[in-house]
Amino acid sequence: MDSLAAGGSVIDPKAFRRVMGSFATGVAVVTTSRDGEQFGMTVNSLTSVSLEPLIVLICVVKGSRTGLAIRDRGRFAVNLLNSEQEEISRRFVSREQRSFRRQDASDNVWGVPLMEGALASLVCDVHLVQEIGDHDVVYGRVLHCDSSEGKPLLYWRGAYSALGDWAPVNP
Ligand SMILES: Cc1cc2nc3c(=O)[nH]c(=O)nc-3n(C[C@H](O)[C@H](O)[C@H](O)COP(=O)(O)OP(=O)(O)OC[C@H]3O[C@@H](n4cnc5c(N)ncnc54)[C@H](O)[C@@H]3O)c2cc1C
């Protein structure tokens, strides 16, 4: 199926996906809890939007259970996965396999699941939700952030990857 681009030209969605898949990203699991139930989904659409105030955004496919729970609850956590956490990423993509294990997340004052061993995490309150096309853009105002040592889990051209022996040139 082809899509009509703004200029009137026709773009093959597969070509669009290939192009966007060339943009290497980290991987995060976005979590929330509502009425005692925990929700989580794997995302790579995380973007830093503003420093004053601190705002991030994620894009969530319409109809997503986790997205609806985030909107209802008004709060979510973004857990940036480290290179050892590919299994967690895979688990939070698949509706069939999705479940929190006891060791995944700890109780905390924010009341949303923070994944144990994550490379970094944010806790956000929902600031704004914009419905755009087939996704909702969820803007989160950052309440808390934390980071630890380790290397990120990467996603590039439809596959998981890692930094290998890479080390920062100017740490
Ligand atoms: C590296 C990576 C990055 C990703 N990044 C993103 C991202 O940034 N944003 C994003 O939205 N997704 C992203 N995904 C995909 C996302 O992780 C999965 O779609 C995941 O299942 C969404 O979780 P959910 O809680 O929304 O699931 P679900 O509630 O299962 O919803 C997922 C999709 O299934 C549909 N659906 C729900 N229930 C039913 C049903 N009963 N019958 C038929 N269809 C149904 C929903 O409408 C939605 O389109 C990414 C996946 C990977 C591997």
C-alpha cells in the first residue's frame, strides 16, 4: 500500500519504515500502574522536548492498553534498557508474553514500576496528549530521573544491537 506524501508524491510505507529503521535508537520500556495493575510496553520513540520545563515525549500506537492506562493514570515511567535487557524488551512487545516478573520492578514513592537494573529512568506526569495520525503523542513532565553505569540496548534496522568495545572519546 502506498501513502500520499504532503507534496502529492506517493511513498511506499515499507520504504518509509526502512528509512526510519536506519535511525539507530536506544530502547525503553514505558510503564505505569492503574488500580493495582501494572502495564508496560517497549518503545523507541522517546525524545527530549524541553529543558525548561523538563518535558519528554513518547509516541504510542492508538488503542494500546499501556497508552490508555498512562492517560487514565496521568503518570508513567520510562525505563531505558541496558545491553543485558534484550529479553525484557522482547517480552514487552508481545501481547502474549507480556507480564511483569517479581524481580522486574520495585516499589517506590512514585507509584509506577521502575525496572530493576535499567540504564536510566524517568518518572513523568502526563502534560499533554496529541492525537496525530495512528499514534498519540504523550508529553511527560519529568518529576524524577536517575541513571547508572552500563551500556545501552540499541535498535537498528529491525534488530537489537550493542555498542561492543566502543568507549566515549571525550568522557
Ligand atoms: C524496538 C521497538 C520499539 C518500539 N517502539 C514503539 C513506540 O515507540 N511506540 C509504539 O506505540 N510501539 C512501539 N513498539 C511496538 C510496541 O512495543 C508493541 O506494539 C506493544 O505490543 C505495545 O504494547 P501495548 O500495551 O500498547 O499493547 P497492546 O494493547 O497489545 O496494543 C498493541 C496494538 O495492538 C492493538 N490491539 C490491542 N488489543 C487488540 C485486540 N484485542 N485485537 C487486535 N488488536 C489489538 C492495539 O490497537 C495496538 O495497535 C516498539 C517495538 C519495538 C521492538
